[in-house]
Amino acid sequence: MVETLVVFVVGIVAGVFSGVLPGIGGLALMLMAYPVLVGLEPQNILIFYITMISIDQFFGGLTAIIFGVPGSSMSVPSSYEGHTLMKQGKGSEAIMYSAISSWMTSFFGVALILAVTPMLFLIYKVWNTNVQALIFASTSLIIVLVSRNRFYMSLLLFFMGNFLGLVGYSNVFDKNFFTFGSTMLYSGIPVMPVLVSLFIVPLFLSTITSDKKTFEFPGVTVDGYLTSFKNILVYRWTLLRTGLLGSIGGFVPGMSYGMSSILGYTVERLLQQRRGKYKQGNMECLIASEGANNAGTFTQLVPLLFLGIPITASEAIIYNILESRGYPVTIEWFQSTFTQVIIFFLISSSLGLLLAGRYVNILKIIDGLNIRYVYLSILTILFGAIFWMGYQIYAGIDYLIITAALLPLGVLLRKQDTMPLVYGFILHDALFDVGDRILIMYT
């Protein structure tokens, strides 16, 4: 029990760092913690992981809203919608609704899995390549359609993202693709340089060229949270859609909670556009993105525990540890472990809601600063994070060179909505994988 409590506390601290510091995602922390994790009891490994990613979702979303910096690719919509609300003077409202919706959909995800557990075999039986291809194709089409760019530009940016994702050794072509003989590109273009150069820089440039001069951030209050709890029922249908889509994205092999966020956001944005209510800085879309993330955070464990299928790199580490220690992932082990994991997940989600408010109010010290200086400081930190990530594999300078090479493109696209490009880059592996399977099946 003592080990479990220590693991839980360490998971909370790790989640805070993962969410606050751009580029330090769950996978990086799992790798850092690997020497310790191999000696833990199996259920404690899962408790550390689920606690860390639960807290990470809260703090990553806050960083995206306040600074416009997605701590991970899943927070891109929160940067786009949430930071726009921040610039409109609605930052406190965006933060509170985002945190509360994340908390509520976390419980929704747990409730849904408990309800469908007896039917999971049937659900996974009908899940096949055709259904997976339909979902990915539909999501990709919606991503292109909901962009504020002209259709042809969004389509071009989406394909450009897929193209950038193929750079390096390509399994699709079974050879080095557009590396120009440069060894720094053999392993592909990392995610952080793409996010910084092609999403964050255009977002920042569009802000510093506006009339806004200072960073305005009033913080949050207990009364504000209580009022938001009452008022969030206005968005009850958005929460219901988001919880359902996010949960489905989590427990479907090949998707995970990253896809949950994209799916929840794009569907909500399409609905808002069809109703004529959408403009950048839409609260429903922010709630959809953050809520879907957290709904899928828990349900993504189901394929690992129920089928023995790790659907993220972090889960692959867990699977490797369990297998190496002789703990086969079976239905019996799933049933004996599931309840304990649920309890700690719900506790960590509730703590995430409370800690988020504390974190936000600490940041009030930057209120009133020149917004250009704030953004310049953020970019400096981001370049440092990019170097640090590359340095871990002896490629710190390479990562900075790749980022610098992409910057002119980011400046060129400063007036465009670059989300289709980022999504194309993020989804390219899954899209080509399912496309390859469809090709094999029907040819």
C-alpha cells in the first residue's frame, strides 16, 4: 500500500511536469521512469501511468489556452480556440470550462466502459479494417472541411502534412524518402519542430501584428469555478457528444486518446459551422477538444488490459515490462486490476481539477507584460526544449536545424489555418497503415 501511494504521488508530479513543459510528453517520462517501473508491482505501473496522463491532460490544456503552446499534438485545438478566447479577455472562462469538462468526461469514460464491459468482445469483433478506414477517412475529410481556409488550400496543407510525415525511412516506399542524403532526416521529422515552426509561430505572428499589446490574465476564483459548474450545463449536449466520441476513440485499437481529441473537436466544429455559430474562439469546440482528450485517457487502457494490445508507445513500454516479468495480460488479470485503476484515475482527475486552479493563479505574475516579450520568452523555451529532446539521442543541433529549416514555411503560412497540415502530419502513420491494409484486402 505504501508503494502504491508513493507511485500515485510521483505520478501526479510527473503529470504536472509533462503538461507544463512543452515537448516533455508521457512517453519521455515513461522512458525516464523505466528503470524504476521494472521493479514495481504490475498494478502500480498502471497507476503511475494513468495518474500521470490524467494530470498531464489538465495542465497541457491550460498551457495551450494561456500561452497558445500545445504541450503535445493533442492540444493543438485548445491552442487554436482557447488562446483566441484568452486574447478576447475570456481566458478565465475558457480555463474553468475546459478543466470542468475534462473532469466530467473523465467520469463519463469510466461509466461507459463499466457499462459496455460485458459486450467488449462483441464490439471488438465488429471492429475491422473497413470500419477503421471509414472513421479515418471521415475524420480527415472533416478536418479539411472545417478549416477556415479555402477548401483547396486546406486539402493542400493536409497533403503537405502527410508528405512531411513520410520524410525519412518510409515503410510505405521501403526506402529513404526525401532525405537528400542527410543523416539527420533518416529517422524522420520530429513532432516538436513541426508544431513550433508550422503552428505556434504562425499563431504568434498573427497575434503580435494585431492591436493587442499586453498580456491580460485575471486568473480564476473559487466562486468562478462554482458558477462555471452551474453554467456548464448549457453545453450538456456538447459534453455528451464529446464524452461518447472521446471514449470510443480511446478504446478502439489504432486510435487512442490523441485521435479522440481530433475526432471530438472536428465533429463539434463541423456542427457549429452548420449552425452558423462558429468563429475562432468557440467555447463548444474548446470543451469538445479537452473533454474528448480526458474521456479517451482512461478508455485507451482497455485494449491493453482486455486484449493485450498496446495502442500507444507508452503502453508498449508497460506491455514490455509485464511480459518480461511473466505477467501475461489476460481477461482474469484485467478483472482483478481494473477496479483499482479506476479508483486512482478518478482521484487523480479530481486532484487535477483542484491543482489546475492553483497553477493558473501562480501565472498571474505575467499579467500586464508586453505580449511580444511573453511570446519571445515562450519561443526561447520551446527552442531549448527542442534541443533537449534531440540531445537525448545525440541530435540536439539536428533538431534545431530542422526547426529553422521549417520556419520560413511557417512565416509564409502565417495567414493560413495550419491545423490541417499539423493533423496530416500527426495522422499520416495511421492513414497509410489502414490504407495499406485496404489495398492488400481488395487487390
